[in-house]
Amino acid sequence: MKSIATMLAACLAAAAVPSAHAEMKTEVVEYRQGDVALEGYLAYDDSFQGKRPGILVAHEWYGHNRYVRRRAEELARLGYVAFALDMYGKGVLAKDAKEAAALSGIYKGDRALMRARAAAGLDVLRKRPEVDTARLAAIGYCFGGTTVLELARSGADLKAVVSFHGGLDTPTPADARNIKGKVLAMQGGDDPFVPAKQVEAFEDEMRKGGVDWQFITYGGAVHSFTNPDSGNDNSKGAAYNERADRRSWEAMKVFFDETLK
């Protein structure tokens, strides 16, 4: 009995070795787009061997903060290399909604700049040795959802694009024909900032562009439904919804299983 117990203990110890060495690797990455200094955040789990898909993560309108870094880490735990880009510039964060609207408005009003800034982040991800450049995707939240959709419309080499409660409008809907990958957009059914007219225009754009697209609406959810920092008062137009957050994340995982693995 003693020898069997010893052997069992040895087997259990051996089985535990890989997880003992597994570690979340994170890195603050400084890079540039033109003359602008930017600071992104890379995350991957070194227990996954070999090259793996790379996911670009675009932040909400407040800027590159802890929330977008947490999402990058969650993607890393799923086996992806995730890079949370910086759209505004190193250290630039909005203090309130008014400032966030002003900052995001710069890029909403200049889609060429929005695309170029996002492309700079994608280039950082593409150059990482851990990344399989044939399997790249992008996700974004709110302003970040608008950003990744514009990046796709620019013709970026992305297998998949996911927008969480993002703005769907674009001044150049004909550019949908440039989209190379599949698109998944997820919205709150009661989101006052993305009205039905905008949704209809987006769907029409996707159809005319010949895009492989999906659109999911979550009943009872408003804008910013994935972020707990948004509070829980739907009457404000932006609020966290745990059910929609969980369901949308699961939908993204299924989507990536189809497009990237």
C-alpha cells in the first residue's frame, strides 16, 4: 500500500508541474503613431506553447485604463495574446464624461486618424513573436467598438472583429466591402446612444458589403453593459448588466472558436 501511495503522490506532483510554471505575462509597451507617444498593455499566458492568435483590444471613451487591461488578461487566460492599445496618447485619461466625449470626438470626427491610430496598435501585436499573424482579431468596447469596426473597414488583415456596445455609424459605409473577416456586434436592447436607425443602417451596410456578420441584442441592457464601473441605473443610459456581460463574453468565445482555432 505504501508503494502505491508513493506512486500516486508522484503522479499528482508531476501533473502539477505545468501549472506551477504557468504564469500570466504582462508588459507595458511604449510605441508611436507618427509623433504621438502611446502606451499599450500586452498579456499572454506562458503555459500555452507555440504561436497563438493575437487579439487587439480597444478601450472605452475614458481611455486606456485598468478595465481594458483586465479584458486583455482575461483573453490571455483563454490562450490568446492580447494587446490593449492606446488611442489617446501616453497618460491621457478623461476625468469625466464631458472630457471623454471631447477626446473620443476627435477620432469620431476624423476616421482616417482613428484607423491609423488603431493600425499602429495592430502593428505592435503583429510583431510579437508569440503571435500567429495569420490569426488576428480585434475587440472593442463603446468607443473601442467603433474603433475596431473602422479598423476592419480600412481593410486590416483581421479574421474576426467584435464590438461590445459600440457606436455602429460610419461616414463611409461603402468601406464595408473592405472587411476581410467576420463581424460580431452586440448591443443593449435599450441602449439610447445606439438607436434603431443606426442599427438598421449598420445591418444594411453589412449586407451591401457582403460581410459575414452577426448582430446580438440583449434585452433589458443599455449602453456600457459589460463594465461594472457603469453602475446599475438603467435610467442614466449606461449601466452594468451582469447577464448581458456574461452572455456577450460567451458569444465572443464561440465566435473566436469558429474564426481563429
